[in-house]
Amino acid sequence: MTAYTPPVDERAVPESAEGTRTGRRRSADAAGRGSAWLVLLLPSLVAAACVLPGLGGRQLWRDEHATWWASTLSWHDLGRLIDHIDVVFTPYYAAMHLWIAVAGDSPAMLRLPGALAMAVSAGLVGLLGRRMFAVRTGLLAGLLFAVVPAITRYGQEARPYAFATMFALLATLLLLRALDKPSLLGWTLYGLAIAGTGFSHLVAMSVLAGHLWLVWLARRRGDRIAHYAFTAAALLGLSITFPMVAQGTGQSGQIAWNVTTADDLIQFPGTLFGSWVTGGTVMALGVLGLLAAGRYSVLLAAWAVLPPVLTFVTANQLHLFLPRYLLFTIPAWTLLAAAALTRLTGRLDPQARRGTGIKVLSGVLVTAAAAGYVLAAWPAIGDAKKDLAAEPDYRGAANTIVAGERSGDGMVFNGVLSERRAMAYELRDRQAPKDVLMEWTPQQNGSYGATECDRPARCLKGVDRLWLVSTVADGRPPLTGKDAKTAAVLGKEFKATRTVRLNHVVVQVLERK
């Protein structure tokens, strides 16, 4: 006979077991949240530690002067400006207009929003790597991104490239979440992130090519609504940016100066990353990472490679092959490099079981590789905070003028490097000589440039002393290239009594004969 076994009360006995399962679930959730905070905060802090020190030390350069000028215009004048030029930067200029009203227009304050966006981007790289691969991979990818010299360089830049990087990352992360846990809110946020990407920089919209791959994979797995939801969200984001894109196509001539050669492609790893050593290392590891990235390999390959290829082959038509326009591709490269490193050391799969010795060796190898990378990148990070060698020393020119200015002095400009706008910034809080040749202001022209007096003798009447700011190079006379009529009047009625030569700019005192 079989011994009698009383029935088990399923509601009574498993109470402790159910409590154990609940506790484990809570512990797992807590561990998951802890790892998410780790991969978000640690790379963000490292990036901030690289970008924030010396934020206002480097002089603003021409593009940053354009940001200051446009962002300090009245709303009416800003509207006139973007009707003629830079419509693609409208959201950035509008946001900076509000920011300057609160924080001021010092170099550090102009750059602070971009610096914070770049720090957030490092954390988003970590979250994306954690979601795609593993916590260690995400952490490593975020840290690799944080110490790329170009991240410091453009984190200290009053331009929207850091925001393009941040929104491209955010859109990718939101897409992964929407595919895993579909909801109207999730897809709407994804659509808005696409709009944010386009508003930051149109080239960054090419990240959508990789997103299509993720949607295609979801459909293959049996998701019947993913492609519909993606289409709706993408159309939402694109429709928001379409008016800006449509008007921007008519202003593409403003970057026609960017002529691309084969040498630009050869130098691309160094110019994109800010250092040939870091760029070459990350890209080489990134190629290996394609073998370790699994189902995300196409996404990351499209993200990293497609934008440079497309902008290069269309360079003669669109003139968009510039490293700063392609900064948003660096996260894909660091994710691939981190995937390669963790796979090569046998740690991409956190569930794999190994001996303690193998784990220690793997940790040592990863640490050594990361330390070598940081040591190689560190000098270039320091160089990224220095004044740009090819840019005029407008700060020095302003100091020279302020030190020697007299009441009634005038100021004139010569060159093609935005001298008038740069000096307006450097002298914004000081007593500046009158711009005696300016007849129509940039605001009146609805542009960045002023119109100079067509009768210079009349405009110079009553002025006995001038400060000439010229960016004419190669040792040529400072008035070389100046309007012939103006140059003739200046040469006839004034003589140079003092000349100060600075980096790519000459300041000359002209006194009436």
C-alpha cells in the first residue's frame, strides 16, 4: 500500500516561498536600478570632470561669436536673421536667447549648456550599452566616450553639436524601450526625441537608418505593430522639423566654402576624435566589435559609418562632411569598442561561469586597456582647451584697444574672419571706439554682416584717430583687400603710428595726417 499523503494547501504553505520570490524580485529590481544609476552617473561625472574645468578659458571662435550675436538679438531681429541664414539653428538660438537672459554671456556661461549636454550624453552611452549588452560593457563604453578629446573640445563649444549627440542617443534608447514595452507615451517620446535630434543638427537625423533595422528585427520576432508605431513616431518627429528643413535647403550655400578632399577622409579618425591615437584605437576596436555586437551590429554600423560615407560622397553638393557635424557618431564607435573589449576578455556575457583566475585576468586586461587609452587621450584633452591655433587673437586685440583708447577714437575693420562681430563680443562690456564706417547694421540687413559707408571720406569726417583691426595674413599690408575707395581714403588722410601683431590679427593705430 502506498502511504497516504495529505493534500497541500496551496494558499497556506507557499506563503514564505512567495515572499522569497517577491524579495528576490525586489532585490533584482533594486540591483537593476543600481546598475542603471552606476552606468549613468559615473561616465557623466567623468565627462563633466574633463569638460567643465577651464570652460571659459579658451577664446570664443567665429562660430561661437555667431551664436552670441544671434542669441542676443531681439526676437524680431532674430526672425529676420533666420529668414536669410542659419534657419537650421533656430531652436538652439531661441534656447540660448533665454539662457543668456538668465545666465549672462560670458564664455563659460555660453558653453555651459553644451557641456552639461555632453556629460548627459556620456551617461546615455552607458545606459545604451547596458541595455544592449551588459552593465560592464555600458560602463566601459560610457567611460571611453567621456575621455574622447573631441568630446571635451565640443563640450566646450557654444554650438548645438553636443545636443545633437545627446538627442541621437536619447532617441535610440527610447526606441529600444518602446520596442520592449510598447505604449503611446513611449512612442510619442521617441517621436519628440527625433524632433530634438533634427532641431540640434539635421545630419544627426541619419541615425534613423539604424533604427529601421531594430524595427525590422522586431517585426521578424512577431511584433505586428512595431513598424506602424515607428512610422507614426518618425512622421511626428519629421513633421515637426519639416518647415525648418524645407527653408534650410534654400540656405545651403552658406557652407559652400567647405570643399572636401581625399585627404580629409584619410585624416577623419584624428579629426573626428580629436586625436589620431584615440580615433585609430577606438575605430580598430569598433571593427572587431561588429563581430561581438550580435543583433545590434547593423544598428551600430549604420550609426557609425553611414553618416560619414553619405556626407563624403555628397560633399561637392551638400558640403556636410565636417567632423563636428558627425560628432554624434562617436557613441556608436565607443559602444562597438566596448563590446569588442568585453568579448575579447570573455566578459561580455555576465552569466558565464569561470574560475577566479580568469576573472581577475580579464579585469586586469580591461583595466590596462582603459588606462592606456586614457593616458593616450589625456594630452589631446588638454590641447582641446587651448585657443584654436588658426583663429585670430581677438581677445588680445580688444585688450590692446582698451589699453590705448582715447575719447573720440574710431574703429575700422578689414578681413573675412568676422572681425566686426568678434570685436563686438570682446568689447561688449567695455568702452569701445565707434564703428565709423558702418552705415547699415547687421540687424538692418537681416544678416551677420554690416554694410559699410560708400562715401568713406564723409563717414570719417571729424575722426582724427582710428583703430584698424585686420586679419590679413602673410605679412601683407593690413589694408590689403579692403574696398579700393575706402583704402584710398585711409591711405591718403591717415598714417600708421603704431602696429601690434597678434596671432592672425593686426591692430594698427591710424592718425590723421
